[in-house]
Amino acid sequence: MIPKSSTSNSEKVFFTSHEVGEIIGLTRRQIQHWDHSGLIKPSFRTSGGHSRYTFPDLVSFRTAKKLLDAGVSLQRIRQSIGELQKVLPTVKRPLAELTLVATGDMVLVFYEGTVFEAISGQQWIVEVAEIQQAVDKWKKRVRELSKYRKIHKSHGPSQQIDKAS
């Protein structure tokens, strides 16, 4: 059963470690390890010491799992979060509040119109001209394919002619 508590006329739902594991696809051991290592702490603990997680916690778990699946090491994720909390003190949950992208073992952060590497803070410049060239190339390919499709559609279904008559 999921405990519920009301705050400010809105219902807040908590998830158990078991439910988090089922929803996100993690083992209970991973969830416990991430809690003990400080990667993702539960938003609430029961009087018996059991962890309870909120929806933003689920977002954090999903983000961390996706970064791991993309090849970013757990140590790199922890370092990135630590640096982001120093650089962006108003962001309380970097994994839930920021747009993060994995490039190899590097974590890029998209924040207020900029892109920077989470640990070094090095700003990345997105080459707009290269993106425009890629869009133009794609549009040209789509136009060429659509012409080909129109030719085949205009001929309609093939008809057989009986030459015996």
C-alpha cells in the first residue's frame, strides 16, 4: 500500500523501494546503494526507518538509470550531481530538474539556453550552421523520396490483360 499525506490541498503520493524498483527497473540493492551513497535519497522515511519516494524521486531514478545505460559511470554521475549542486545552488534535484545528456562518460547539462559539461563547467557551443545543413539535407532526401512515392501511387494497382481473347 502506498501511504498518502495531504499538503496544501494537494495529495502527495509516496512509493516504496519495491515499487520504485518495479516502475524504474532497478533492484532493491541498487536503490539501497544509491540511498546510502547519497546519489538519490528518499524524500521521506517512516517512523520505522523505511524509505518512501515521491514522483520527482522517480524522475531522478529514471534519469540516473538512463545515464548508466548510456555508459556514464556511477562515480561520474555522483561527481556531476555534486558539481551541479555547487554551480546551481537553486537546483535541489539535478537529476529531476535539469536536462542531462550523456556523451560517452561525459554528462552535458542544458540550462537556460546554454550547454555545459557537468563536472568541468566547460560550455559547449552547438554549431547552428551544422544543424541547418543537416536539416537541409534531410528535407532534400524527403522531397526526393516523396517524388518516388507519388510516381508509384499514380500508376495504381497493376492490371493483368488476358492475351487469349
